[in-house]
Amino acid sequence: MIRFFQHPHLLVIVLFFSLRATCKHFVETQDGIKCLEKEREALLRFKDELIDEFDRLSSWGNQKDKEECCKWSGVLCDNLTNHIIRLDLRDAYAPLGGNISIWLLEIQHLKYLDLSDNNFNYSRIPEFIGSLGRLQYLDLSDSYFSGEIPHHLGNLSELQFLGLSEYDGTLTSTNLDWLSRLHSLRYLRLSSVNLTMATNWLQTMNKLIHLKVLYLSACHLPTVPSTFNASNSLYQLDLSGNDLSSSFIFPWLFNFSSVLSYIDLSFNKLQGPIPDAIGNLLSLSYLSLSENQLEGEIPISLGNLSSLSYLDLFYNQLIGIVPHLALSSSLKHLSLDHNMFNGTVAQSIGSLSKLEYLNLGSNHFEDIINESHFFNLSQLRVLDLSSNPGISINFSLGWKPPFQLTDVALSGCKVGPHFPTWLKTHTTLSSLDISNAEILDTFPDWLWELNSNLYYLNVSHNNFHGVFPDLSSNFSTNFPIIDLSFNHFSGSLPSLPHNATILDLSNNKFYGSITNLCTETNYIWDYLDLSNNLLSGQLPDCFANLPNLRFLNLAHNNFSGKIPSLNIFSSLHLQNNSFTGEIPTSLMNCTFLAFIDLSRNKLTGKIPAWIGDTFSRLVFLSLRSNEIFGGIPSNLCHLAQLQVLDFSLNKISGAIPKCLNNLTAMGQEVDLESHGFITNGTGNFESANVMWKSNEHEYINTLQLVKLIDLSSNNLVGDIPAEITSLVTLVGLNLSRNNLSGILPTNIGRLKSLDFLDLSRNHFSGGIPAGVSQLDQLGVLDLSYNNLSGKIPQNIHLRTLGASAFEGNPDLCGLPLNKTCPGDEIDQDPMIIGNGNGMKDPKEEEDKLISDGFYISMAVGFVFGFWGVCGTLLFNSSWRIAFFKLWNSSMDWLYVKIAIRKIRLKEVFHKFVKF
């Protein structure tokens, strides 16, 4: 070594040749064919059993240009040994399917295997994976595996990362002992794996002493007693969505060392106060306790968490104020939304100089927020104070905030009466929600000039007035969302941005034509609501050229003319206008429609038979109050998902189709998450006006609960098909004001969910079926003005519905009508028998009681009573002597009591005289 330093040129030569050899080896390993034949063949056999619909493995093959497997997609080889050490086939957008071949065992040097985000069709995880003994990384998450996790995975002694989470809980593990053999494990993710029976889960986790990251969210973890030995190295913990209790989880949690930096315990059943010991986790930067039942105040010890960057206490029952949080000067993200805090937002929160995200939304704060709250918040980017009705925003005129906000949410706060001018300095706004904020003002033009990146604007439910500015060029970002609904904007409809996804301008005073909607040809609208305005004229033809439009609501305006060609994906609301002509055949192209409301127009023609053949997803169909004629086509019975069918107030004739029993959604329990009732783009439920119990009601968030057939006020003839009684979850049935006849279905009692049944003003005859008395959910029953006869079924519930439900049927009798049936006098209700005033006559009661039978019974009783006592005393001397002795003693005692009573009366008399 000394000689090298004495002759530095020799050292340079040696280093040169060493570097040359290294580079030569590097070039050879990069450019030469170095893929091992055995492993290449194994990969090709592995590929043969996969389903590759998206041709992701097109680079794998035997062709000359594809022989080098180390260059194949997702494959990595060791540069020194040429062995395959990494196989990464993760891709959620182009998932692989098929089977995982046992040929993987030929790749014995494999250290990294990622098959996550694929689709293996709920097959089992192969046990042979546990024989890949050199694996250090294994991720099979979210690839649609099912069944028990093979315990053979416990043989992977070198494993450091294990991901087995699943979307829908189809994977299970009843015993986690196999995990305790993975002594090198650093990262474990079993989210959504069903661990209901794994009562040893906590003991197993305590044995993984090198574990740093643990995700067990939504695992249905059982609460089990255990010693609280915690890993000293764990720094990320996610136990969200497990219904865990405070008494169990907090004592275990506080045994961790101070290196723990991430805790997610949201969606559990944590109760009581947040323990003060939470402040001992000094390294904590992320804490989520949302969606629990925590009570009390925020502990002062949270102020010790100087590294805290995210705090989420969403949806609890916490109260109090939060001044102590100002102690954590490094706080970057604060989220306290949707709790039940009371008190004031202390001004000392302004000392959180590194705060970047502030969310106090959906609480019960009561405070006047002014600039002193934000004096030192120069890093603030997100401000959310929404849904705090007790908060008033009171910034000085001309105040310039020391921060630049990107997201502002003040919905439900007292921001008005003027538009917040302090937003003028925020040129980076991307989201602004000042809905329901008591603003009474015009909309400022400067907002557009300063904020070209705005993608979300919600100013709904205020008192904005005046003309709204042109929107067509004010949103440079893609897919903006604009909500101006429930204000007093007027004038003609402003030009709308072509790149918006959701546009809601409903419930304003816009008037005039909407022909300017067709100025562009490249609209990407998903949701367009112009309802409840003063718009008029004919609809333009451009709606047929909107390929992405899912929801169109033009209801409650003054549109006229024929309905043009449309291209709507999910929901169509055109009710309460003046449209004429027939239902357009262009709707046949809208095969995915789930909601059609064309009610209260002037439409004519027949009900198209193609409706039943086209709209397999339809859940709501209303043609109410039009001028439609002809019969009801039997094709409508193909609408198996239909829940609301309203053809009332038309000129429809013919018979009711017998196949209505094929409307199977009316015979099943309601699906509260039915996609047909969810407004695409907003996530809200559909709303509609429905005639219910002779009144029009608007159903906003509960329409999915309504199951209704309304064919009233038409010219229908024939009888009620017996098949209709198979719709056992039907809530409303209205066939009134038709020319229906025949007898009522004998098994009508099967419709036990009926709340509303109206068959009035028809020509039904015969008796009322006894099953009507079994409809105990009925709130309204109307059988009036028919030709029904006989006795009304006697049921307390039917009597409460009143006589009006049965009037106009001359041959009906019985309660609640004031008409008795022949031979039913004795069975009548006692409250309507007697002397005309609703009371029974006491004399009649006495006459009925003292009858011939009464006298006969009295005589027989007297004879037997007399001879039973007197005869015994006459013929039995010993009983006779004992009886008279008892008589004498009783008489003596009676005389004594009379004497005492006389003495007391005399004393009272003397006192009275003296007085």
C-alpha cells in the first residue's frame, strides 16, 4: 500500500483497470442476454395462466426481441447474479385475472412480489407462496381474494412488508398465530380482513417487536383482555372502523413509546373524554378520533403535541373551547369538524404560527371571528368554519390577511350582509363555499379577475340579487362545480362554462330563452339544473350533443313546444312546463335512464311500448296530468326496478295489465342505496313532487322509500288484477276515478305495507274482503262511491278511518257507518244503542238482567241454601250445640260494641253542649 502512494501513477493505472472492468460488467449486464433460461421459462408458464385483457404483458415472449426477461414489464433482475429478484404487476386500471401459477416457485431468488390491485375473482391465496423463502416484500392487497389466509405465509421468515387488505371483507383469518413467526416484519396491512374470530390478534401484535406500521382498519376486531405490551418501534397505527371502546384501546395505546407519530381511531365507539395521557405521545403528528362518541372538553395536554400536523375530531359530542391548542406552535393541520362544541373560539388560536389547515366545521361554536384570530397565521391555506350557526365573521373593512387561502368554507356562518371583501387579496383560491351565510348583496366581478383557478363555487341559499356575470370564460380549470341555487339572481341566463361538470342555477329568477346554451360544441356537463326559474321558449337542439350529461332538470319553468332530441344518461326532469306533442322517440337512445318525470305538461299520444323494453334501470316514471290516451302497454311490466308509476290525470283507457306482478321492486324490501335514486354527480338522492293522499308532496331525501302506483282519474275499465296483490311492499295504490268494476281481490290483505289505498268513484261490487281489515298500516282508505254491499269487516283500525271511507255505497252496512246490518242489533257497538243520546237506558239494562231465568235460578239457590244449613243443624245435635254457642258469644260481643258506641256518643254530645 505504501508503494502505491510512493508511485501514484501505479495507483491510477490500477483504478483505471478496475473501473474498466466494472463498466464492462455493467455494459454486459445491461446489453447482453443475461436472463436465466429456467426463470424465463417459469415466467412464461406463469403468464399462460393469467388473463391479460389489457395486454400488459405484451413484452413477455419467446421471440428473439423478447428473450431478455430482465427487460420485461414488471420484472427486475439482480445485476450481479442475473436472478429475478422483483416482480411488480400492480395495476388498478388494467387488472390481471386468472390463476397464480405454481411456476413461481422456480424463481427461488424472488425478494419482491406485488400482485395488488388485480382481479383474481375471489379465489384463494395459493399456499405455495409461503415457500418463496427469500421474500422480503409481499403485497396481495385489493386483488379480490377470498377465504382463509393460508398459515403457510408464516414461513416467510425474511418478510418485512406484508399487505393483504381487501376491498369487501372476503378474506378472513380465524387465528393469527402464523403472524408471530414473521420476526422481521416492519409493515403489516390487513385492512378489511375479517378478524372477528381472531381473539389472539392483540397478543400477536405484541410479539412483533420490530413492527413500525400497522393497519387493521375495518377488521371487526374483537375486544379482548390482554397485557398491554406495546412495540417500542411502532410509529403508524390505524385501527379505524372496528367499534373499539375507550376502556380497551386507550390503555393499550398509551403503552407505546414516544416514537408513535400517526394514530387513526376514527369510526369506533370511543366514549367519555379524551384522556389527558394523549399529551404524552410527544412525537404525534397525525391524530384522527372522528366518528366516535367522545364527550367533554379537548384536554389541555394536546397542547404538548408540538409535532402535531393533523387533528381530526369530526363528529363527536365534545364541548368547551380550544385555547390550549395554541400551545402546539408547530400545528399544520387542525380538523375539529362536526362535533358539539360550545363556547368561544379563543383568540389565542392565532398564535399557531405554522398552521396550514384549519377546520372547525360542523360544531356548536359561538364566537365573533375577527382579524385578531389570524394575526400570526401566515402559513394558513385552508379555512373551514362551516356549519357553526353561532359564528359571525367580522373583519375590518380593508383588512389584508397575512395568508393566502386556497380553500374557504364558511357555509352556515353569519358572513353577510355583504360579500366578504377580504377575499380580494386571495389570488390562489380554488374552492369557495359561502352558502347559507346570510349574504344580501350583488355578486362581485373582481372574484373572476383574481381567481382563474377556481374549481368549486357554492353561494347557494343566500339573498344574492341582480344580474350574474358571464361564466363562460371565468373557469380555466377543468371540471369546475358551480352552485348558485336558491337566490334572487335575475335577468337572462348567463353564458355557462363549457368545461363545468355540475351547474346548479335553480330557484332563481332567470328569465327568457336558453338558446345561448348551444354556443359551444364541446360541453362536458354532467349535471345541469335550471329548475324553478322563469325561463321560456323552445328547447334548443344541443342537448342531443352532450355526451356526458347524466342529470337534466328544467322543471317548473315556462318551456313550450315539442321536446327535442335528448341524450341523457340517468335523470330527466321536465315536469310543470307546457311541452306538447308526443314523447320523443329519441329517448330510446337513453337506455340507462333511471328517472323520468314528464308530469304536468300538455303531452299527447299513446304511452310508447318501447319504454318497457328500453329502460331496464328505470325506478321512477311519471306522466301525470297530461293528455295521453290509449291503453297501458304490457311491455311496461318489464320494468322490474320500477318503484313509482304515475299515469294519473290523463285519458288512458283499457284494462290494467295483469302482469304488474313483474314489477318486482314493489314486492321487495327497499334498497336505501339504490343507484337509481342517487343524483349522479352530487351523491344526493333524487327529489320529486308526488301526489300522496290527495295532496302534492315534495320528497327530497326520502323518495327512495316511496313505492306507488297511481292510475287515478283516467278511463280504465275491467277489474283489479289479482296479480297486483303480489306487490307486498307497495306503499300507495290509487285507482280512483275510473270505470273499474268487478269485485275487490280476495287476497288484498297481502298488501300489508299499504299506507294509502284509494279505490273510490268506480263501479266495484260485492262485499269488502275480510283482508282489508288486516291492512293495519293504512293511514288513508277510500272505497267511497262504488256499488259495494254487505257488512263492513269489523276492525278497530277500520273504524278510526271514518265513515267517509265507505259512503256512497247504499248497500253497505256496519260500523263505522251509522247503519246496522240485518240481525246485527245485538252485535252493535254499545255506544250507539239506546235512547238516542249515545247512552244505554238503565231500565233496559235492568229488564235484561231480571228475566225468567233469573227468578228460576234464585228459587233453586234458596232451596239448596236453606236445606244445606238448616237441615244439617236439625239432624246433627253436636253441630247444633256448637252453632248456638257461637251465636251466643257473637251476640255478647255485639252488645259490648253497641254499649261502647253509646258512651262515645254521649261524650261528644256533652262537649257540643258546652261549646
